[in-house]
Amino acid sequence: MGYGAYLHWVSVLELYQQPAQFCAGIIEDSPYLRKLRRRTPFVGILTEQERQQALQQDAMGDLEQVLVDF
């Protein structure tokens, strides 16, 4: 992970107490953010089949269900 990517993720993680801004930083649909999400340390934890199955089963639920108050 490059220094720029590191700075982005650290900046986003610092927003955890501001759910709207935190989510905006995580789910932003830009080429740069799509690239960063593909290069996180968590890439490869699921096989492609497992990932597709989770997406098809709506495993993540709604965004409101994912947010947790800290």
C-alpha cells in the first residue's frame, strides 16, 4: 500500500464518530476509491465464489444496519 492510500484510509478511519462522513469516505464511487478498495489488505480473504454468494444474498444488509454507534 502506498503512502497516499495509507493517508486516505487513516483519514477515513478517524471519522468513525461521524457516521455520514465515514460512510461517504468508504463508499465513494470514484475511480481512485475503487482502486484503493481493490488494494486493501483484506482483498483475497473470500474466494470470488464466496464474494459473489455474499453479494447475492445481500449479506451486508442496508447501510443503516451496518452503522454502529460508538
